[in-house]
Amino acid sequence: MTPQISKTVRFASLLLPALLAASVPAEAQVSLGTVVALAQRDSSSVRLAEADVRKAEATLSESKDVIIPSLTFSTGLPTFPEVGFTGAPPSLWTATVQSLVFSVPQKRYIDAAHFGLRAAASRLKDARERVALDASVAYIELNTVHQELEAASQQELYARQLVSIEQQRSEAGVDPLSELLQAKLTEAQIKLIRIRLESRAGTLEAELAALTGLPAGSIATDPGSIPEIPKLKGDVPALESEGIRSAQFIASSKMLVAKGDKEFNYLPQLAFIAQYNRNTTLLNDVNSFFAKPLPANNFSSGISVQIPIFDMWHRAKARESAADALRARVEVEDARRKNDVQIAELNGSLRELDAQAEVASLKHQIAAEQLKTVATQLELGNGAGAGPGAPPQLSPKAEQLARIDASQKLQDSLDAGFSLAKARLSLLEALGHMQDWLNELHAK
């Protein structure tokens, strides 16, 4: 190998790891507001709702455009010579203009399309609020899990130290073997908790990646970007949610469609028609069937009046539309009842979760104080002397157990705090005050 080639190989061996490291997305802090904004822009549910809005706009345009004259052009060049009288004058091309002039049912359909567009717009707002709720809950939970992982890592370190202490005490005959096994069991249980937390963190990172479009594992939470969640209660006046508003608009739309389908069976419709034909005598003997030669230019126009007399298809269609309208009204009532039940359930669970969070916080504070006491006694002694009846001096084992307990109480407190935050956000959404939370995020 030549010196030049050797230098090139060494340079490549040094450069390749750097390029590989650069290709892996680095984890960077992303604020909650940014995550929510990206989720509202890129999530599949929002994009589906946006597609529904565009479809509703097209449906409205379709219902209105029937009154705009449409122009069609057609041509029919003869291929073979015609034989006999064909029933219609042969033409080179035809231009037709037609439009709806008067129709009461069509006015109902246009109004129904307006309500359909408003329903789609409300569904889009509802989808954006639900995505904001999902992204906020996932982000706050991921931040909580990261804090719990830090505590679990410390707890695992204390457990390993406890196993080492028990190993020495067991070998010295101070403690039985069962104490060593119990310490190993504690270490294994803490390891299991850490593994579960890591698995949950991976799931939340994948969920946020799916919502925001960011690479999985690239989001590091910023605790300072999480504003305080408003402490609403069930007695706060509930605003009508966008989901219920959408259901109301759909019910109004279907009611108008049913009314239009019913009126179609009783009210006449007027349409304007104009047509121009450019006739031809090529490859036919049409002039032999008429007293005068067939004119090349032909124009006709008129008002077509359609009067319903007997039309079973439209009568059945009217009954179908009426059933759809009834179902839509029932769905609105059902949505309202479910929302009221959800508010009642969340309000009841909030009181319980608030108490649980307080209990968990107090337990953590007590465990922290007990850890301070144990550390002080280990450093200075228990002050009781060594006489008969005096409590035994604490060992390093007691310190590790106290540290493990304090770490566990911290995790319990963090978990209870997240459950409370999730319930509060869910109540915000159920009460129709999700915009208050979004305003907090924008202000943060």
C-alpha cells in the first residue's frame, strides 16, 4: 500500500464515524407550543378534516352552480352513408346552453350545503383542539416519564449499593441470606420499573413524532414551556364544543335536504334550454324526406316546465332523507348527553386525583425528611448511647433503604401530578374551554 493510499484510508476511517453521527437526528429541546403547532398542522386527523372542508366547499358550489348556464359542445361526423329516415336531422356539431331557472327544492339544497360547510369547519376546529389535547397530554407525560427515569436511575444505583452492603453483611453472618435475596429482589423490581419507563418514553416519542412529523427520538421536552393548567371545575359554564356544533349543523343540513326532497314531489321546476345545430347533407339523403332542403343553421330555445305527478322514486327518497334527518337530531341529543356525563365524571375524578396528588406529595416530603434524619444519625449517631434498652445504631443499609423509599415516593408524586394534569386538560376540552389552554401556550 502506497503512503498516499494509506493516508486516504486513515482519513476515511476518521471521517466515517463523524458522518454517521451527523446523520443521526440529535435530540433537541422543543417547546410544548411548537409541538402543538406542528401537530395541528401535520396530524392526519387535521388533514382529513381539511379535506372534508374542501369537499363541503365543492358541494356548496355544485348546488349553486346549477343556476349558472352550462354550455356543451358535441360533434357527430357521419362515418357511413345513411339509409332511410333516421328520425333526427344529421348535424356536424351541436351547442347546447341550459340552466335551472326556478326550483324551491334547490334552494333547500343550497341552504343544506351551507350548513354542511359550517359543519365541516366545526369538525376542523374540533380536530385541531383534539390534536392539541393529545399532543399536550403526550408531551406532559413524556416530560414526567423523563423525570421518573432520572429518579429510577438513582434508585437503581441505591439498590445496587444495598445489594453490595447485604452481600458483605451476609458473608459476615450479620444478616441471613433472605435479606440478601430481598435486596436483590428490590434491585430487580426497580430495574423492571426503569425498563417500563423507557418503553413508555419510546412509545410517547413515537406518538409525538407521528403527530408532529419530527423524527422519532428527536424531541427533548422543555419543562419551562408547560404553562399551568387552569383549575376549572364542573360548575364553570360549559361552552358548546365544536364537535356538538358540527353535529347540530349536520342535523340542520339533513333536515333541509329532507324538506327539499319532499317538496320535489309537489312543486314544479323551470329550466332554460337553448340549442344550435349545424346540419349537414353529407353521406345522407335527408332532403328527399322534406318539402324544402334542410337548412344548415338551426336554433331553438325555451323554458322547460317539469310538474311532478307520480314519481315513486322521489317519494321513497324523501322518506329516506327524513329518516336521516331524524337520526342526525338524535345524534345531537346523544352527543350532548355524553358530554354532560363526561363532565360529571371528570369533575368527580378531579377531586379524587387532587387528593391523591396531595397525599403523594406529602408522602414524598415525609420520605425526604426521614432520609435527612437517617443521614444525620449515620453521621452523628442516634444520641441514645449504647446502654441496655437503647435503640441500635443505624447501618448504611438503612440509608440506602431510605433513599430508595424517597425516590419511589418522588415517582409516585410525579405520576399523581400527571394524572391530575391529564384530567384537567380533558375537562377543559369537555367544557369547551380548550382555547383557553391554547392561548396559554401562545403566551408562553
